[in-house]
Amino acid sequence: MQNFIDKLQSSLKEGSFVKLTLSKPVGTRLIAYVGTRLIASVQGQSIEELRNVYVKPIILKNEKMYSFTYRYERRDETKNYDAEQTLEVITELLSGIFLNASLFTLTEDVTLLVSKKGKATVMCKAVKEQREQNVQHDKVKNRLINTDNPWWFKLGLTTREGKVTADMQHKFKQICKYVEIVDGVMKNVKFDGKIRIADMGAGKGYLTFALYEYLTQKCKYDIMMEGVEIRPDLVVKINEIIKESNLKDFRFVESSIESFGCGCQQTMPKVQSSEFKVQSQLDVLIALHACNTATDDAIIKGIKSGAKLIICAPCCHKQIRQEMEKSKVVDPITRYGIFLERQAVMITDAIRALIMEYYGYKTQVMEFIEMEHTPKNILLVGRKSDAPVDKESILKQIEELKKQYGIERHYLERIFD
Ligand SMILES: C[S@@+](CC[C@H](N)C(=O)[O-])C[C@H]1O[C@@H](n2cnc3c(N)ncnc32)[C@H](O)[C@@H]1O
């Protein structure tokens, strides 16, 4: 153990420290902080299980510091220490809290394995390739969003000083990833004039504000943003924040997705009809984690209003799962409950993607954010295209999927009625 601590100390002293990971916690230990100090086995505090600790060097106010990411079951917490405190905290974490540690330096990789009986083994491996230290600060990396903007405090994401609170770290990661993806997608779409965006099932508005901020402040787009939300209390609160922040062309509308007016055609042509034209009243349709078939209602709105872009992150795929359960089709995969659940998710979204393709949307399925932050991590992105579509083949694929899993009707098929 002392051998490992010595190696850590010299890497901090010589400036060759690249990163360190602590893993294999010793069961459920009680962990808490007193000031910046982490202490174990403290009774009577709000405490949860620590899974890993990741340490990397950063530059803070021109000084080299070490950023510790404490990974708990459902959230991350970050703390920054100088070299001396870093050594102290890691030594403490290795005294009965974590059994394994991996230290990466510019010249060697050092692994520490401690057995349950307390026997420590250290393994060293020289580094052959040229290694670099990454000393960027997170705030620089996540520059798409400026957490100093006052609405982030009002929305409850940050402290008054613009620091993301510990509880909101995972939401912030999701926000940054979302903006990064939408940024990439929107760059490939040609918009004329003011861009009208509707965010259906906008909830507390974090993602709506993030996109509004990014598009207006960073991209200088001329946009009209509407958050559609069924809960009146949220709508009132968010509209107050918008007003206080003096954000123009941005509002929340109290409405169900189904009855939100975005200039959609009321009826769509039957499946058999070859072509249809819609008057575009909406440029971008967004629906993130809109529950169950609310995602389908949003897709219908997007297609009917001729949106150039449809972006949705589906949520709780109950409708198809219930149909699959009811049909009792026995399949080597879906006979297992967990697989049935996962298959229902995939079939629900695969049919959504096919129907979007049917209406001329080039559709991609991408990972929204790593599973560890939210299990609802799939993003369906459809870009309107003029390319010809083999509608017959798409309908056949939908029918085959439904037949295979005993599904009578996907909710989104109501767009064909
Ligand atoms: C899980 S939250 C997601 C919020 C936000 N889009 C996000 O991803 O952080 C879903 C929101 O959609 C709203 N919602 C659900 N069904 C709706 C419907 N049919 N019409 C309008 N809003 C709806 C709920 O009230 C809730 O605030």
C-alpha cells in the first residue's frame, strides 16, 4: 500500500499524474463530508453508496488542481483539491473504503489490488506510447451552455453564483449532450427566416431553455420557441421566468400535445395515396421523454405540420408492451420479462422510425446519453427529405414486425386514418 501511495505522491510532485480511478468499494459504507474532508462511518447523516472515484488534473484560476468525481448510484459529485489534499484524500479513500486503484502517469500505469483480508498487491507497467495530460476544466468543455445566465438559478439548476448543484449534475450532463446533438443535427438542415420550434411535453423547461439559449446566444438564430406543457402550474412558473429574464419569442403554452395548434392539417391522406403536401407551420418538433403515446401524438403533430426536423426521446413504452403481453406470442426472447420490456421499447421505436421514414423523414436512432445517467437514452431524429420513399416496403416491414410480436396496432398508425 505504501508503495502505491509513494508512486502517487511522486507523480503529483513531478507533475506526471494523468488520472486515477478508485473502484471496488468495500460493501455499503457510510460516507460523508465534513467541510472538504471525506470521512467514513459517520452516523445519522444523509448518506448513500459511493461506487467509484475518478481523479483528473485541471487548471483552476491558473493553478493546477485535481478534480474528484465521486460517482454515487444515481449522481456524480465533483470536488477540487490541491496536490497535498489529493494525496490525503486518496490515502483516506484507500483506507478501507476502496479496494482497487489504477494510477496512470506519463511514464507508467500502477494498479493496486487489496484483498478482502487486507493484503495489498501493486503492479506496474511502463508506458510505451507518448501520453498527454488533459487539464481542461469541465466548464470550458461544456461551453455550449452558460450557467451564469440567471434563468439557470431560477430553474433550480445552479446556485446563485452559476455553479451547477450536486443534485443537478446528471441533468446538466443530459442538457449539454442534448444541445451538442441538436447542434450537429440542425447544422445539416436548411431553414428560411424565423425558425419555429415546439417542445412538446416540456416539463420544467431545462432542455427548452438550453436549446433556446444556445440557438439565440451562440448561433444567433432568429427563433420562436414554444414549450407545450399540460401542467398549468409549470406553465405559469416558467412564463414568469421567461418574462423576468426578458427572453423574446419564447413562451410556454398550457395545452395537451394533441390539441396544440401548430397549423397542422386536420386530416392526412390515406396510406394508399401517393403524395401529399403540407403547409409548413413548424420547423422543428421536439418531444423529450413525453410519456408513452404522448411521443406519438407529438410525432403526428410534427409530420402533419411539415416540420423539417423531428427530434424525440421516447419514454415508457407501455402501449406496445401491453399489446405484446396480451397477445401471449411465445418467442424465445420475449418469454423473459426483462427481454420483453426491452423488445417492446425497440419495437415501439422501430415502428415510429419506419412511419417517419414513410412520410419522407430520413430517420436516425442515436444514443442520447450514457445509460448510467438515464435509461431513457434513445433519441429518434428525423430529417425531412425529398428523396423517393418505397412506401410499400415500409408498410410491409411494419406489418411483419406487428405479426411477429402479436401487435394489433401501433398507436402512431392513427396517422394513417
Ligand atoms: C418526463 S417529463 C419530460 C420533461 C422534459 N421534456 C425533459 O425531458 O426534461 C414529461 C412532461 O410531459 C408532460 N406531458 C405528458 N403528456 C402530455 C400531453 N399529452 N400533453 C402535454 N404535456 C404532456 C408532463 O406533464 C411532463 O411535464
